[in-house]
Amino acid sequence: MEKSQIYFCFIPEATIATTPSPTIDNATNSTQTLPIGPANGSETTTISTVETTIPPVNACVSIVESTGAKCIREGSCKNEYNSKTWHFFRTYWNLVQVPMDIPAEAVEVYLGGNAITSLPAGVFSTLYQCNILGLQNNQICSIEEGAFDSLGSLKMLLLGGNNIDSIGGVNQWRGLLELKQLYLDVNHISHLEEGAFEPLHQLETLYLFRNEISRIQEGALFGLDRLKQLFLSSNQISVIETKSFSGMFSLEMLFLEHNQISYVEEGAFDSLYSLRFLTLVTNNLTTLSPDLFINMPRPLEMPGPLVLLLSAVDTEDTNQWNCSSLCWLKHEEYFGTVTDFALPRCYSTEFVWSALECGDNGKNLSQLF
């Protein structure tokens, strides 16, 4: 029997409503539907992959009759709506290494769900035009120096769901001059070396949630002066140190929920002039220093207060706030520096945050501002 092949069918979105939906076989991943963005300036396009021994045209007709879809064999998937754009998909093929037949013209490469274990130096040496590289849900544990040397156009790198246990610094990310988004979530990262991300000066979003990080040492995030969003939730961080986020002047959103944080050192957020959102939900905190936000601009130079989440809204929270020690925060709320959304759930039944009376001590603290 002739070996089956994978074909890509490019279907205008406007025709999908009248098109029979392909059946998805989760065991072989033989059929899946993926969005690839605008077509002809207004419509979007869907790619359906079909495993079949039928010739390409007939295969498409049998699934999307009268849609005008175009079928192209997997591994050579040119976008029919833009002759200059190539998308390469080889997901869930049980690949153990990066394939060598990726077209040099590919601008998006998706290799997720395979069994790739390492990225050797020069493995992407021809992909100068690549903007998105998907390597999520593999078994990658080794990234050699020079693996990304040729990816100077890359904007998004997906490495989530692998076996990476440490971030080694400058040469590991060498070549990624334009990278905006880096996904390292759901790995086994326990240590970030000093300058771990130093070459990534254009990075705006960094996903590190669901790892095993226990400490953000001084200098670990050095060079990320344009970073706007940092996801560190669901790690094992116990203390936020004074210099953990030093120099991160552009950071707007910081996610620290579901850690083991019991103490935030004074000055830990001193560099975060642009901070607009901070969550410390589900940690081991009981109080916070009155100087925590002392360097926030006053009056606020950016629109809106800091959204501060300190207690889970609908579930039990491991933070056990001593609300009587947080009168300074009550005044931050009064002066509009922080919003009252998800503020402390007081551990003692004697106190309810909304009715907390700070008295003279609280009034004296207001002199700080």
C-alpha cells in the first residue's frame, strides 16, 4: 500500500462555515486546523492538514469541496495568498532532531510536540528570514552556543514544555537581536546565572512560570531594560531581594503569584518606575515594608494606579496578612497610588481591610508622601 502523506489545504475563512469539518485523530495527529492570518487583506485563512494517499487536489476536494482550497505537501508549505511567505509545520512527528529540509524562505517554523532533545550550534543556519520558531513540548535539555546565530529576524521563540534546567547566559542567546517574546514556561529551570538574558535587549515579554526557580539573584535579569511583562508565577521563590529587578525601568506587569515568598526586601521594586500590575497572591507573606513603593512617581505620571493583587478573590490564600501592620498601604490607596482591587484578606478576624482604622499612626505615615 502506498505510504500516506501529509498535505496542507489553504482555505479562505469565508468558506469554512459551509465546509465539513475534518476529523482530528489525536493518536496520529493526522488532521488539524491552524490559523495563518489575513488573506487578501481582509479574510483570514485556515490550514487543514490531511493524511491521505489520495493525490493532493482530490484530497482537498474530498474535504473542502467547492472552496477553491489549494493543497501542498507538508514540509513545503508555501502560502498561496502571499507568494513571499512560507510556513513550515512538522508537529507531532516524533522527530528527535531538527529537520534539515526547512525552506530557507520560511518565516514561521513550527516543530512542537516532537522528541527533539538538543539544539546544536548552527542548526538554524539558513533561517535568516524566520520570525516565529515553535519548539514547545519537545524534550530539549541542551542548547549549544551558536544555536540561534542566524536568527537575527526572529521575534518569537517558543521553548515551553521542555527539559531545560538552567539558563547559561550571553552565548546561549547570541544572534537573537530582534527577539520580542521568549517562552520558557513549564521547564525545570532552577537557576538563572548572572546576565542570563543579557543579549536580549529588545525583549518585551518573558515567560518563566511553572519552573523551579528559587532565587532571582542580582544581575540575573540584567540587560532586559525594555522588558514590559515578566511571568514568574508557580516557582519556588522564597525572598524578593533588593536587587532582583534592578534596572528594569520599563517593566509594567510582574507576576509573582503561587511561589513561596515570605519576605520582600526594602527597595526590591525601586527600579520599577513603570510598574502598573503586581500580583503576590498565594505566597507566604504576612506584611510588606512601608518603603515598598516609595519610588513610585508622585503625582502619578502614568494613567491609573498600580493594580496590586495580594489575596485570592474566590479561593483560599496562603498569605496570612497582618493588616494592622499595613496602614501605610491604606494611605497608598487613599492617595491613588494603588487600587483597592484584591487587597489584603486579613488573617485576624479582628480586622476587615475595608473597615481598617489606622488612627494617628496611619496619619503620620502619610507624611512620607
